[in-house]
Amino acid sequence: MRKQKSECNDPAFFDEMFSTVDDLCLAMYDGEYPYVLPLNFARQGQAIYIHCDLQGRKLDCIRQNPHVAFTLVADVTIHREKSTTYFKSLCGKGTACIIEDEAEKGRALDAIAQRYAALCPQPAPKSSIKRTAIVRIDIEELTGKRSLPSGAA
């Protein structure tokens, strides 16, 4: 990272970002160009879970190359008079795998549903396990960055 003063690799910062940011942008290899999507997610330990349809471009990309990157961004404030932007961000890399085990799929769907419970108070129906694909991303690298106003924590 070029600006070392902006670097923030404190595990508490990572936990804060994963627990407060609603959307994760996932980048996958898709031939000539990257394929990037904003997604709902849940983190459990060193794994991130996402859900998707049983078929589609996302799964095709993961099958072709399981190496992925992701980012989360929070608290973006543009200060025109100072010609700067304040923000918090987290970038990571990992290896994605499509989960076949129904018990793990069920736990992942429950974690995602619980994370977004305020937006969707109904629990994930058990019947959705068979018609939903779950991808686990095993986190291999995390890097945090923040640019805050002077005196801000």
C-alpha cells in the first residue's frame, strides 16, 4: 500500500467492516475481463458465504477459476473544499468453492438470513436449500484502509 498512514490491518477493523457493511463486491475471472458483482453475504470465521441460482455466470466463473477478490466500502464522505474523500475499505483475496453438503448449505443460508433479518424477518425456508447454490470463499488475504478527518477514530 502506497500510503502507509491509511493502512489499517487490525482484526477489530476487519470485524467491524464485515459486520456493518451490507454489500460485498466480488470480482471473478471471466476470460478477457473481470466480472464484478455486489452481493449479500455472511462471514463465519475465515469464510464468506454467498448464495445464488444453481446456474449462471457467477458459478461458471468460479468453476473456471476459483481465485476471487472482494471489497467492502463504508462511510464515504466527499469533502470538496479539502479535495479529499474520507472512507473505510477492506479488500481481500480468497478461493471460492461451490458447497454440495446440505448441512453446510443450510448453516450458510441461515447465517445470511440472520445477517439481513431486519430487512427480511422471515427465516430462510428449508426448501430453499435444494434450489439455491452456496459458495464459500476461504479468505486468504485481507487489507484494510481508512482515510478519516483529523481527530476522528
